[in-house]
Amino acid sequence: MKRVTAIVRPEKMEPLKDALFAANVSGMTISQVHGCGAQHGWTEYVRGNEVLLNMVPKVKFEIVVEDGAVDDLVAVIVGAARTGEVGDGKIFVAPVEDVIRIRTGERGGEAV
């Protein structure tokens, strides 16, 4: 199993969520996060002083899938989240050793 973590623009949350549901992704965790990368933030004025805000709001999707579903899932995420501009985000894929459903004690793929 793999955990696919996608960090995307906030305005892409609903389109990506809809695309994932359409692709029969049964579960996901969505978090509001802040970070910085190539966008480097922006400048605002606070009480007359220029302030560089380098923590950009993003949305993080975390999804655990079987190994064979990763490429299709990545294609869905890229298709729904890409604008072609700096700041579209990143996708990270990492191994998951085990999954346990708390309610039933099921493990592995059955618990996902």
C-alpha cells in the first residue's frame, strides 16, 4: 500500500475532491495547511510597514491506496489540480506498512 499526499491550491479543493469521488476513491483526509516553495509568498502592508508573507495557504489531501492504483490516482490529482502556474503544488508517494481499522480490527487492504 502507498500513501499519496497532494499539496494543492485552496481553490482546487472542491474540483479535486469531486474528481476523486468520481474516480471511486473511497476515503481521504483533507487539511488546511500553510507552506512555502517556489511561490515565495507575497508582500503586504501592515500598519504602514511592508511585510513579506512567505507562508502560502494550501490544502493537503492524504489518500492510502493499493500499490497498483497509485499511477491512476496521481493522474486524477494532476488532471484536477494543474493550472500550469507556479504554486500548483506537489504529490508525494510513500509506502504504508500496515492499516488497521479500529472498529473491526481488520488489517491491510480490507481496512482501507
